[in-house]
Amino acid sequence: MRILVMLATLASLLLHSVPAQAGEAVAPGSKPGQYVRWYYPSQLSYGMFEDGAGNTGSAASPRAFLTLPFMGQHIVTSGFDHCYPDYSTDGTYCRYDGVTASASVGGPDPTFSAGYAQSPGGHDYLYYDGHDGYDYALTYEPVAAAADGVVSLADWLDPNCHTCLFGLAIYIVHGNGILSAYGHLSQIFVSKGQRVRRGQVIGISGSTGSATGPHLHFGIYSTTRQYTAIDPYGWSGPPPDPYQWDVGNLWLGGSPRFASIPMPKVNVTAVPDPTDVTAIDVAWSSPGDGDVFTVDVVQQNGRMTLFSDRVAAGSAVFHGKPGQVYWFWASVTTNLGWKDAGGSQPLRLPVQAPVQ
């Protein structure tokens, strides 16, 4: 399979520095400025960030079924090369909208021979010659299943080499002749044979395998043609598509969107009980399905003690000591694995009046 020829240069684009401003963008072919390594380049024409509201410029194909494999806007650090996605360096990168880049257009990356064309402000390079998927700048963050399916791999891609290829990886077979792959993970939360749902947290992004910085490699591959790579953004550039195995824009609705699932946002309240000076009425809630909460009480000396564990949204009465300060912290996990946490305002119990 083509992904097994991945080079150790896979994520050399991911070295730290300071982001440039979008307004400083230099188009491919412009004269390069002084080179400064930038951690988060981007190559999509509709913005630096993949924010779930982009427009690919083409309609969804009849086979469209994908949503984004994460939540919240993230920068795209490398795209799919339509000329040709096999990790070989042929000297030209072709983006899904017809833009091309090469060593002679924009200039080569001085530390990465497969990187072409300077990015906004002359800070880095946008294109990875031969790349067969999309790299998203997720730094040890939740990774979500892009569609319903069955896990066919949840392990090291090469068990004998943890610094090779995709490192810790997950493959999901979707039953339509297409497989989605999630590479360079730091943690895996699913197992082979498990059925997963769209938007379910399946792991945490990382920097395993051949990655040189934390990110998510997201790839789409045919299961009927020797795991041939497919660009989920399709081809919206001038015809013909230089890559013959494309199957069109696979994003639901024609544009990359986040999964339509309720996300958690914890709310905790703590109010004094008017009938008991030692009592505090505590309540916790959050949007989401199948929420499971853990609630802790924090004393004024910072000591945290479990108050309620593995419970649904609800309320309870806490009894404390007069004159002491308390506040409450709740964490929640949804049935799709998304997490959130939050706390109440501190509350001081009144001092009891002395008995006359």
C-alpha cells in the first residue's frame, strides 16, 4: 500500500515559531522574503483555518459522507498532491483547486526538499510534494471519526518500528469501498472490530511515527483498489484532474463541516440553603448525550474531595462548616467521548450566631 512508503520527512513542516498574519499572504510565484520557519502554514484557498465553514468550490459527489475529524478551527499544514500522491518527489505539487507549486515557483524549503512555495509573510512553505492526505495542526487534541464505520486497525502501523510511518494509527472501514486513516496519534481509545459513530472521539493526536511535530494525518483510501489514496476535497481546478483515481468531493454538503453532535459545556451552581446555614445547594448540567459527571468540592485551603461520582446531570446538598469557603468543580464525558469541565463561584458559609 502506498502509505507504507512514507518518508521520515512527513511533518518537517511542523517546527515551532510565530504565526504570520493572513494579510501578509504572498502568492505562489512571488519573490521569497527572508526565510523564517513557521509552525502552522496553510494551503487552502478559503483561509488559513479549517473552521467548518469553508467552500471547496465544487459540489458534493453522490458518494459524499464525511465530516471533519476534529472539532474547532484548526490550521491545515499540508494537503493532498494530485501530482502524484505516492510520497515520491516529482518536482510539482498540484492542489485540489488547480494551483500548482514547484521548486521553481515560490522556491524550495531550505530544510525540506519536498516543500514548495512560500506561505503568508514568507514564513514557511505550503506544499508537500507527494503527500496523500491532509495534515491538521492538532496538538494532543481529540480526534473524531469522520463517519460511522468499523475499526480495522487500532495499533502501531509498524509494530516493530514506533518511529516509522503513521506510528499509532486508526483505520475505519465505512462500508462504501472507502477507508479513513488517522495517523501519528498519541493515544487510541478504540479497538479493532469496534463499531464507531460519526463524531466519536477515537484517540488523541500526537507525534508518533515519522512525524517531527504533533499533528493529525487524515487520509482517505479506496478499499477496492489496493488502498489507493483519494482526496476528500475532490478536484475543482481546470480539467483534467492530473490524478486519475479521484472520486469527487466527499464532504457532506460539499464543504468540510464539523459533525452535528451536541458538545458538552459544563455549568455548576452553588447557592446557600436559606433553611440551613451549613448547607449549600449544588447543581450541575451540560449539553450532550449520555453525560456522566464527576463532582468535587474544593475547600479554601485548596484541598479537593470527591462529592459525587459517575452521575447524570442533577443536584445535591453539601454540608460544610460555618465561616468556611467552598466551591465545586464538575467534569463531564459524553457518550461519544467528548469532555468538558467547569466550576462554581466560591461560596462562604455564614458564621453561626452564638447561642444566647
